[in-house]
Amino acid sequence: MPRLFLLSTLLAIPLVLGACAIPTSRSNIVVLTDSKAVVEPCRQIGEIDGASELHSILVLDKARDATLARLKIRAADMGGTHVLTPVADIKWKGPSTKGIVYKCGA
């Protein structure tokens, strides 16, 4: 019985880790904002979504943290420095997890 438990646990780890958003040094510098004034002088790159399949089963605070991390990671992958998103508002309760990616500065 312990072997079966260990095996099922080991098989579940990749599923759990696959749902995690792991920040990188590139994504840590991305700024999230809900203020258009912050991104006015910047160049728009594109749109992204911070949604996850697990969003509906996560506690709201954890879902917001994970959504913020995914937005930062996806923006960094596009070469962006800022994301305009309603998720940046501390009072965000959903449902929108989308954002617009901008490149600011040089």
C-alpha cells in the first residue's frame, strides 16, 4: 500500500507543478498597473491572458497571485515591460484576467 501511495504522489507532482507560474528574473521586472496614465508614453505590443485551468478552484487571493505571476511571465516572454490589467487592482475579484502588454523606455 505505501508503494501505491508513493507512486500516485510522484505521478501527481508534474500535474501540480504544471499549474504553477514560476517567476524569472525577466518577469520580476515587469510592472503591472491598472492606470492608463502609466503606459501612455509606451508602445503597445499585444494582449495576453493570465487565466489558468485551476483558476476556478483556487482561493481568490491565491488565484490573484498566480494570475499576476502568469501575466508577468507572459509579458516578459513578449519583451514587454508593463501590463495594463484590472488584476493589478488590489480589490480585483475577477472575472477578467486579460492584460495589454507595453514596452516602455528604450
